[in-house]
Amino acid sequence: ISEYLKESDFGFFVLCMCTYYAFIRGTELTKLKVSDVDLKNNVFYISGEQSKNKTAATVTIPNKLKELLEKYLQDVDTTDCNTYLFDCNFNPGIEKLTPSKINHRWTKYRKKMKLGKEFKFYSLKDTGITDLLIAGVPSIKVRDQARHSSLKITELYTPRIANCDLVVQNANFEF
């Protein structure tokens, strides 16, 4: 699905990747301005007015997302405080995007790709958190990136390993 979206609907693809890589919620993405993206310092600035929990935060932009954002914003004045990062057409612009439009577009692609109803837009954030934990990033770092209030919430995303865990198998410990 990612290659298809990248080629056919780049703006929506970038929005999806902001949720997958930076764990930014859909409603928050509708409020971000291009000036909230600092590619020089690799961060998003999310104000208390923009965030779900009303707390200002800095969110790291992973390198793979940075590449997409550089392309997406290549012709945009990123100091413009009036331009939304995503407008109603999933491009930088002045007409505010709504959360329902994100969900409508997601549903359109989910159906087109024959994915089940269990695959919600928010699943991108959940999957990103799980993938980061599987990649070995410490839980505390994932907690901070996801802006969770506690490690307990972050650890809910930790998958159980169904097969032989090679780390445990090869651990050097004895009684």
C-alpha cells in the first residue's frame, strides 16, 4: 500500500508517514503549520493548543520521514505561520484539513487495497510504536516520541514473541 500511495497521493502518503514515524495524531496533523516543521533540527513543534493532551512537545523527525518532508515542502516557505502543513487537498495550504477527511481518504484506500475494517488510520501510530520497539529502541525513548504519560502505556504495544527468541536463547547467563 505504501508504494501505491507514494506514487498516487503523495500528500496523503506524507501525512500517513507523519503518523507512522512521528506518532502524530490525525487531529494534531490538521492543526500543524509548515512553520511547526524544523527540518534543520529534525523536529516538529506541537503547541499545547495543537496536542491531544494540551501539552506542548517537540517530536523527533526520523531520517526516513525527513526525506519525505524535504520533498513535500521543497517549494514552500517553511517560515509561513499561516500555511497548514496539510490542507483540505493534502498539500501545504491555507484551507484547514478536517479529521473526517483523513478518515474518509483512509477508508477509500483501505477498501481499494482490500484491507479489513480493523485497519484504522490510527493503526499507523500503533504499528510505528510496535516497529520501533521491535527495532530495539528503548521503551523510554519510544514513550517520549509517542508522548505517552507513562511507560506502562508504551509497553502495551510490546508484542509477544511467538517463536524462539534468539536474544533470550543466546543470552550469557547461568545459575
